[in-house]
Amino acid sequence: MTKKSIVILIDWFLPGNRAGGPVKSIYSMLLLLKPYYNFSVITTNHDLGSSAPYSGIKANEWTEFDGIPVYYFSKENLKSKSLLDVINSRVPDIVYLNSFWSYYFSLLPLRFEKSGKLKCEIILAPRGMLGKGALSIKPLKKKLFLSLLKMVNLHSKVVFHATTIDEEKEVRSFYRKANTVVAPNLNVTPLLKNKPTNKIKGDLKLFYLSRISRVKNLHYALEILSHLKIEGQIIYDIYGSLEDKAYWHQCEAIIKTMPANIKVAYKGDLTFEKVQPVIMNYHYLFLPTLNENFGHSIAESLKSACPVIISKHTPWTSVNEKECGLAVDLHHKTELKKALESMVEMENEDYKRISENCIKFIEQNTNSVSEIEAYKNLFNK
């Protein structure tokens, strides 16, 4: 049986890692599904927030990354005609888009399909961009643009890939008759059992792992920490790309107000292979995001036996009942402060129990067989 040809369009791809979740989702999908489909990737030759091309990567020609055909466009070569020619050179059965707003890697291919220049099925993964939290950033501009897109009926033949039932509802809130398929996000991080990190009373090691952007709500976490009254010490290390420099300056101003026993440090980016070896040394992930359609850093933390402190705006709210973390209402700041103060005083025995619950929880919520079947349903629809 001939495998379907699926061309994936994404603004940034490996070896870049600053774009975070979408890159991890695509890489995990490629690893798990390449036995069933002929994948190829079209992307740019630089990372998010950088103009420097990747070292050792040939641009503007087909090459390979981990056995996957990849075409890395340079900035000067990324034009309408060249993009269309490269897509059609793969004779795709499906073009899979990974952004709702990207001009070159979403809107332009949809125009190609609309004008008949691209004759294949289009699947679009919004990647949480239609969630309330994401739309709360520059809301007027996005609302006007959404109205324009609906007016020109650009998405009329698109199959929307929703990664959760909630995301499917988000899509349908704008496109009532949208053709949607639900298939969960994939993450190939291995489970880490027998985590070596111990918890000493009076000591709490937290980390943040995500892009530095307003929707991730880092400033909220910093404000909460700055008002804690504790006897011991908290470390809060921040990992992620500085996507929004102005927002980071706002966060830096809050960091300067921290009490002496709460130490905050920016540690830069983490490449994918370094994530688990680094985060296994912390006690909790602290990521009070405004919107997350999946949250790879949450999944990776749980797979690393590291409980999480997150908002209720993620698919992981059941960490509360499973006792492997805390999913909070962001309006309840007093409760969150009390919880953090309690975590500082936590003994190792209690922490180990919560840490072990993380592995139990993620094992119960990960089924690669059913996940692969969901993608087969998506691509064979």
C-alpha cells in the first residue's frame, strides 16, 4: 500500500528549539508516525527571534534531519512562488499547517488552495491560538483579522486538528460548521522512575520552562513569589527563549524586588535533549500560563517525576485530584501563596509520594497505541 505524502509547514523546526511546543509536537509526531506516512517538512533556516542561519544546515534545497526530508528556506528566498513550487515538488496528498496566523506557513498556502494552485487536503493545527488566553493578547487586532478571514471564507475546506475537546470547542466558536478531528498532542519524552532529587524542609527549587511571552504569565509567578513570607529559601530558575524583550524587562523589574531568600535567575534556553536531565533536579514546575492547548513542559515535568504548579487554563487540571501538582484559579492568589509556603516546609517523605504520583498519573494518561490511531483517523479522514 502506497504511503500518503504529508508536507508539514512550520515557521521554525529543529535544530532550533526556541519555538517550544509546536516543534516538540511535530518532532514527536514524525518519530511515531513515519512508519505509516511519507513526511517532509518545509520551514525556515533560523530559530525564533534570530536572523542567524543554522550552522551546518544547507538552505534552499532538500536535505535531511534525523532521516526526515526538510527544506530550510532562507529569509531572502521565502517568496510566494518559491514556496508553492517547493510544496508541489513533493506531490502532497496532505499539507499540514501549524499556525493560525503565520503568513507564509498558513495563510499563503490556504490562498494557494483557494485559487486551485494547491490540489490537496489541508489540515490546520491552531496550536492553542484560538484559546481565550491567546486571544486576550492584542485582542482587537485579532478580532478584526478573524472577521476578515471568515468574510473571505479562507478556511472553508480546512480540516482542523484539535488536540483536545476544549480546543475543538474553541475552533467551533469561530467556525460553527468546522470540520474538526481530535487527536492528542504527542510527546516522546521517556518516563523517569526513581527520581534522585530529595526535598529538604525549608528548601524549594522551582523552575519555569517556556517562551518568555505575556501569554505564559511569568510576571504573575514572580509577583506571587515576591510577596511570600517564608523562613526557608526558594530558588526559581527560568528557562526559555526571550521572545518578548519588553515583557522580559517588566519581569526583571519584579525580580529586583525579591526578598533575599527568594533567588530568581534566568538560565537561557534548553535544547530538547537537555530538558529532562536539567529539570529532574527541581521540585516543581511553576508555570501559571494564561492558555495552553497542551503544555509540553507540563508533560515533561510529570514524566520526570516533577510535580507542577499551573493554572486551570491547561488540559492538566486533574493533577489536583491525582495529587501530583496544583492547578489553580489565577484569581485566588492567597490560596496559591499558602500552597507555596506549605511546599517550602514539605518533608522529603511527602514530596516523594507526590513525585511518584506524577509517574502513575502520566502512565494512566498516555497510550501511544490509541494516540497513533487518532492520527491515522486524522490523516485518513
